[in-house]
Amino acid sequence: MADSTHVVLTDSDNAKTSSLPVLRGSLGTPALDIGKLYKDTGYFTYDPGFVSTASCRSAITYIDGDEGVLLYRGYPIEQLAEKSSFLEVAYLLMNGELPSKAQFASFEHEVTHHTMMHEAFRTFLYGFRHDAHPMAMLTGMLGSLASFYHNELDLEDPEQRRLAAIRLIAKVPTIAAACYRYSIGWPIRYPRNNLEYTTRFLHMMKEVPSEPLNLPPIASKAMDLLFILHADHEQNASTSTVRLVGSTGANPYVSVAAGVAALWGPAHGGANEAVLKMLAEIGDVKNVQSAVDRAKNKESGFRLMGFGHRVYKNFDPRARIIREMTHKVLGELGVDDPLLEVAMRLEEAALKDDYFVQRKLYPNVDFYSGIIYKALGIPTEMFTVMFAIARTAGWVAHWLEQQNDPENKIGRPRQIYTGATPRDYVAFDARG
Ligand code: ACO
């Protein structure tokens, strides 16, 4: 199997056969090219949730779920988390290489000077109910961004594609902060060009007009780290959504808006919000064991939020890094959060429970990120928005890669039809 070039598939009647080429990347599991399977045999493949299906070739991110490895463009996440910054990571994801000093200065300048929103955007924003969820607002606002950059947009022009990616990285934090401020009745805060990316975002979100914001340095550092860790994760649900929409030749801003919508679900990015809600519901360390027991009981319909991952069947390497930062943030800010104690006990109880051990269910990135966000004074409804800001870097990198991919085709899965077989229409009056 290690060196096979083809896998021959024959049906049980020995009537049909197809020789499927084995495709190999630079790392990881080989894949069978099943493009000819239907023509050769008359069969489709069936794989709900794409558990065994690769949808594209990609050079951006590599994950080894069994070993707990995550690489962005070949660089281990641990090294990037320690030494890089989110904006540098965004450059790396988009361009494939770490920037030189001059390249980074130019990238930072461009991103910084594309952070403003058209003033008409306020009209969109003010149309939302005051209590609208910020993820609903972000989805809508990004969709409307397409209307500002559509008529002249030529997707055949690589420079226009690059600029769309820059605009998205630059404007998503401005829009996210505006959504938040609208929801609490604060005036929108314009981006300040003298601040770097993450600090600028925190200022846009938190600074009141009447006094300067004293932001503890650990706040920007922790947020930047979380942004790095969330920046990309290969073909996850939201990135695949961006690619699916992008495969039709749609406008990049709506492609990313679709990614935001996919991210919102609690099985994906919405999990960080769900973790905090769950920890608050558990409330006290004395309730931890009963929560674990409830999660093991399928009939309860309850799952431990922040546990398990489709790909990591070992510890999520991002969770390990965040766990360390969580303690640092709480220590430096002097936060004594009882929910952290609940989180620690929950992690401890689940990690030694046979149910979780056998199924290889470990804490994922969302388990700790919510606690950090909470310590930084970010409201729970904004947690997934934070994730969206970071993942925009990954979404645009994948969108750019896809637009250049000679194998790109409109994404159009098949199905196994289980509905009614042909039957005659019954006249309305004859139906009783
Ligand atoms: N709590 C309890 N049981 C669980 C959990 C959990 N969090 N996650 C999986 N299981 C169980 C399932 O019931 C199933 O048990 P079974 O084999 O007895 O039927 C087994 O573990 C496998 O679970 P699947 O749902 O088949 O695993 P899948 O890979 O499809 O799902 C997912 C992965 C969606 C992340 C799942 O683990 C989950 O719902 N976790 C909680 C939500 C969460 O934290 N999501 C964030 C993901 S990370 C991210 O998006 C950034």
C-alpha cells in the first residue's frame, strides 16, 4: 500500500472494474483519484461529512491528527505561536513564505490603510435590531461589502484578487468592532493607524470616546496568539464553504460571508461560545462529574463542548498552547475565575474517563479560548466573531489558492436519492 500507484476496484459480480490512481502530497495520507469511477463502473461514492474525501490539493496547512501536528506552510504552530505575529502569519498563509522586512512593512501598510469602512455601512448596521447576534450582523455586513466591490471586480486579475484578500483581512476587525459597539449602543470607533493590527482591533472595540483606553500588554499578546492559532485549519467546514462558494466564481466577499455563516454553528466555531455557556451551567466543581456522566449518555443529547475533533485524535496542539496562555492571562490580570477551576476539573475528569479515552476525545482549541476571551472582557456572543477575524486570513488564502488552481471545478456533490419513485400527479379535487 505504501508504494502503490493504483488501487483496482472490482464489484462483487466481477463485471465492472476501475483502476484508481493513488495521489500523494508532500506529507500525509495518500488519496484515490475517483474521478473516473462513475464512468468506469456506474457507481458514485458515499461519504457524509467528507470523512474520507479530499476535496482539493492545498499547500497551505498540514495537520497530522494522530500525532497532534499542525503546520502553516510547513512551519510548526508552536514556533509561530512563540515567535511570529498574526499579521505575519496572515502574510505567510496568503503568500507561502515568511515576509522579508520590506515585504512585511509594505503588507502592514496596505492592511492598515484598508481598515476604513464606507460611511454608508452605518446604514446597514443601524438596520439591525439592537440585540442581533454579532455573528448574524457580521454575516450580513460582509455580504453587503460585496455590493461595494462588485461592479469593477475582475477575478481574472491576480492583483484585484490580492487586493480583495487584503481588504478582507483589514476590514473584518473594523466591521466586527462596529457590530459590537452598535449592540451596546456605543458610537462606532474609527481604526487608528498608529496601532498594530490586534491592538487596533481591541481599541476599536473597547475604547470609549471620553477617555483613553489603558490596555494591558498581555491583552494584545493573548489576542494575537489566539488569532495565530485560529488563522487556518485546512479544509474545515467554513473554509470548505468558502471554497464551495468560491468555486462558482462568486464574489470573494460573499464567499467569506458564507464562511462566517458556516463558522457560527456550535459544532464548529460556535463551540467557544458554547463552552462558556456549558461551564456556566455546570457552575461549580461539585457538578463536574454529573456533567461528564450526562455527556456519556447518548439519550441526554448533551456533549462536552470543546471536546473532540474530526481530525485530531490526539491532543489538539493549539489547545496545549492556549492552556499555557490561559494561566498567564489570568495570573497577569489577577483574574480569579471560578469557571477556570470548573474547566480544569472537567478536563481532568474527562481525560481519565474510559468513554473519552476510547473515543480519543481531547480538549480542542475552543475549550480554553473562551476563558481567555472572558478574562479580556470580551462578551460571550463575540467569541465566534473573534474566531472569524482570525480565520479570515485562512479563508482568503484558500480562496486565492483556489482561484489559481487549474483543477478548480464548481463544487457539485452527488447524492443517493431516497425519495418517491415516478408517480402520476393526482388532481387537486381527487385528493379528498
Ligand atoms: N462529548 C461527548 N461525546 C462525544 C463528543 C463530546 N464532545 N464528541 C464526540 N463524542 C462521541 C460521539 O457521541 C461518538 O460516540 P459513538 O462512537 O459511541 O457514537 C464518538 O464520540 C465520535 O463522535 P462523532 O460525532 O462521530 O465525531 P466527529 O468527528 O463527527 O465530530 C465534533 C467531531 C463535531 C467536533 C464532535 O466531537 C463534537 O460535537 N464536539 C463538541 C463540539 C466542539 O467542541 N466543536 C468544536 C470543534 S473544533 C473547531 O471547530 C474549532
